[in-house]
Amino acid sequence: MSHPCGWGFQYPLGKPGRPHTVKFNEYLQSFGLVQHVSSPTHNKGGILDVFITRSDQPSPEIFVHAPSISDHS
């Protein structure tokens, strides 16, 4: 069984389709990387947490849980 190796960190992507979000994803693609989080991770609806792997690795399962106690509030 293969386990993806990636990076997880916080970067304010905002909502999918926004210019800086698209540019960030294009930048990753230029280095053969892909960002996997597609559900909002911020209480105001944007994506704050990202998980990045090489594009030739299997896509990991990403679970985003409803906010409870969070530093994103």
C-alpha cells in the first residue's frame, strides 16, 4: 500500500475560482504539484488549510469536519 507524502499548511486561498486561487493552483502545477482540499475549511466559507502532493502520487482522501473549536473562527 502506498501512502502519499505531502505538505499541509495554512494559506488563504479563499473560494475556488478566485483569481489568486487559480494562480496559486497554476503555480503548483508548474512544479508538478497538486492541492487536494476543495471544501471550505474556514468558518466564512473559504479554503484556509491546504494539502499538497506531487501530481504523480495517488490522491489522498481529505475529510473536512464541521467547525467546532477552531483557530479559524
